[in-house]
Amino acid sequence: MNIDKAVLAFAGFVVLLGLALGWLVHPYWYLLTAFAGLNMLQAAFTGFCPAAMIFKKLGLRGGNAFS
């Protein structure tokens, strides 16, 4: 798995987790989904992604978007 796929998988997990917690626990958990969406949007324009930096330090190989 490369960094790009790991970032997409992690973002998808965070979005689904935020939706589930918002539905089951409290609507404030929808803010987690909003945060993930905003982070994906800013990463698309700036190329800065904290999750990509963490995955790189964990030893995943670079991809096309994050190297």
C-alpha cells in the first residue's frame, strides 16, 4: 500500500466514523466528518496532509499525490 491509498482509506474511515457517531451518539460528532472534508479539500489545493506525513514516517512508499 502506498501513501495515497492509505490517506484515502483513512479519510474514508474518519468520514464513516463521524457519520456513525453522529447518528448513534450525538450530532456534534458530525463535526468530525466536516473536519475530514475540509482537510481533504485543503490537501487537494496545498499538498499538505498531516496523515500523509505520518504514513511516510511509518514507512509507506510514496505515491503520485503524496511523496
